[in-house]
Amino acid sequence: MTGPSVDAATVARWLRGFAAAVARERDALTELDSAIGDADHGLNLDRGMSAVLAQIDRDGSGTPSQVLKRAGMTLVSTVGGASGPLYGTLLMRMASAWGDSEALSGNGFAVGLRAGLDGVAARGRAQPGDKTMLDALSPACDRLDAELAEEASLPRALAGAAAAAEAGRDATVPMVAHKGRASYLGERSAGHQDPGATSMALLIRAAAEALRDPAGG
């Protein structure tokens, strides 16, 4: 496996990219949530990521783990509803898996993302197919692992993971929700794209963009 390593600056660039994507899609995320949730997903996540950006501006140095842990803690403390605890858990579990490394290989990044997936599944008591953010995150993890096993560079592997997350997002439309506010609607939740899976696809795409290789390797 070749390609760039992931240092603290890369993690900060990833979070900034995600914040920009959330700000851009805030109203669309909230509209999706209005159909099957509390109509606040975009607003809450945008507020949380704005706080993360301010925190990075104050203290964006350290190891990749430290940058991500602080971001996760900020989300937990500033975002209401389910998205704050879930996204916070994702980032903090990733940070814990990364340890004290100054820079991460592709496999190290993937191990962290898988740990984040496990944390989100445990925190939300959900699994793929429940019409949640896991329906984007789980295929992203699987694709990332598969690409890296085939000796792809991390940028290329993340591009594949982003595409898998987006396909997983789209696959939530016909699903019936089994978790969260959407589950109260039962069969009526079918026909709507899940807002959590939609924002998760933005997160994985932002990671791919943060490490994009202009040479395509």
C-alpha cells in the first residue's frame, strides 16, 4: 500500500471539509429529517461542526488522535438529539484506536474507522438495515478494507469507500426504519432517504477529498 500518511493537519483538513459540506447541505439534511425525524439534523450538525471549527482554530495541534478526540468531545457537548452522541462516539472511538501515533497508514486509518463503526452500532443499538447512519458507514468500512487489501493507495481506497457510503445512503430510501424517531412511523418511513446516512456519506466523502491524490494513485 502506497500513498500519504494521515497526520494531524490531514485530520483537521478532513473535519473542515466535512463542516463545509454540512453547512452547504444543512437545509437539505433538515428537510430529509422533517419527513421522518425531528426536522433538526442539518441545523444541529451544522452548529456542532461550527463549534468544532472554532475549537480547531483555538487548538488544532497535536496527534491525529488528539485532534479527533477534541472534535468528538465538542460534538457531544454542543449537538442536541442523537447526532451529537453518535458522531462524537464515532470520532472518539477512532481516536482511541489510533493511540499516540503521529501519522497513520491507510490500514491504521481503516482500523480507526472500523472502531468508530462498532462504537456507533453499540451506542445506537443498531445494525445495517435499520435505516440509520450505519447504512452508509458499514459499506464504507467494508470497501475501505477491501481496497487496502488489494494494495490500493489510501486516497483511492477512500474514494471507493465514499462511493460505497453514497450507495448505502441511496439504499435507505426503500427501507423501513427500525431505530430512532423514524421507527415510530413504521411502514410510512419507507420512501424517504435517511438523514443520518446522508450526513455520514458527506463525512466519508470529505475524508476522500482531504486525501485526494491528483495523480489518481
